[in-house]
Amino acid sequence: MIDSILNQEKKRIVLDHLLIKNLIYNNILITDVTSIKRLAVEHYQKYAIPQSTPMSMNERWNKQYQPKMTIDPKWYQSIIDLPIWDE
């Protein structure tokens, strides 16, 4: 939607063939569209999404994220209230 409002065209990557390095057969050229889509999904699930858990914060940052005694929670109550039509 934003692209159409800004008159920008969508840029896409077209994978019509895929070269895979295999230990047994050396290189394999794949041209089947279904196989290429499946292998691309597998690749991005393994390598694009981090598998490690985030590092834990040290004591200094844990302290920073604790509720502050000088801030009254009532000040922010109206932020989570649903808007009314009169606004």
C-alpha cells in the first residue's frame, strides 16, 4: 500500500535456478521452482533467524529497567485507556 501511494515499484529477487554445493556430488544445479522455494525457505530459517538466546543483562541494566520510585504509575494510565469519539 505504501509503495503504491509513493509510486514506487516493488523490487523482487527471481530465483529461477539454484546452485548447491554438495559433499557427495560437488555442485548441483536445481531448476525446479518448487524445490527452489523449499530450499530458500530452509536456508532463511537456518541462517537468517538467530538461533541463540539473547544475552542476559548485567546488574546495571537490570537496575535501570526496574520501576522508579520517583515516577507515579497513574501518570501513564491514560495512555492505555481506549480513545473516545469526542477526541
